Amino acid sequence: MRRIHHLCAAVLLLAASLGAARSAAPAAPQSKEYLSDAEADKIRDAGATGPRIVLYAAFAADRIKKLQYEFAHMDPADDKRTDRLNGLINGYSGCVDDAADLLDVGIEKQEDVRDGVKALQARLKEFLPYLQDLAAKGPERETYKDNLEDAIEATQDAMKDIEKAPQEMAPPPVRRKPS
């Protein structure tokens, strides 16, 4: 009987300590798989929504540049090439999706996201033709076709959001002239 009592006490002590450890540990912020630690820090440090959109547009541009580099330096013997291509395309899509999501949040909160809209719009106008050309005649298309279709769709959706943004955004602040 005494042995059972000690066993029950040990189980309760273990359960209590596990519960305390879980509640004491702060919840780790959810990080995006496609962002490097430095990029995630920049997003976090940017604070406001507009600058974050600008950063996501720059990170998407970085993925496109790296994708172009991969295609310019094709090595048929490289076994990890397909994974890198798909990773870059997915990373691009993630950046564009997150930028579009932030655009919606910024508009909903009546924040000034004009700089973010301009930056994203300029980049997407550049990216969409490249991605469409890649879908039409890119090398090894079958290895990244599905992810590329998703990237094109994400770009088109973000462009639609950007087109609607001026009607939904709050007007810029009126600056009064000193009297």
C-alpha cells in the first residue's frame, strides 16, 4: 500500500513539474520557414505595416534574383538543384502572400501603407512577366511547375489587392499651413 502511495505521489509530482515547465516557458514567436533569421529580425524591427511590406517586397526580389542565378548556372549533376528551385519559388510566394496580407491589415487598421503599396506594386510588375515566361519556356519546368503556378497566382492576387488599395486606404493626413 505504501508503495502505491509513493508511486502516486511521484506521478503527481512529475505531472506538476511538467505543467509548471510548460507555463513558465514563454511561447516562441512563430517564424516563417522561408525567412532567414536576419530577415525575420528585420521584419520584427520594422514595426509599422508599411515598412514591413517594403521588406517583404525586397525579400521576394531576393528570391527572384537567386532563382535567376540558379537558372544561369545550371549544373546537371547537382542533385539538390530541384529542391533549391522549389524552395526559392515557395519562399517568393510566401513573401508575396505575407506582403498582401499585411496590406489588408494596414488598410483595415487605417495605417499609412502607401510606401509599401508602391514598393510592392513596382516589384510585382517586374516579377509577373518573368514568372510567366519561366512557366512558358523555363528549363526543367516539370520539376517546379506546381510551385511556379502557385507563385504566379500569388502575384496576380497581390496585384489585384494593390489595385483595390487606393480606394480602401484612408486619405493622407492634411498638412496645415502655418498661419
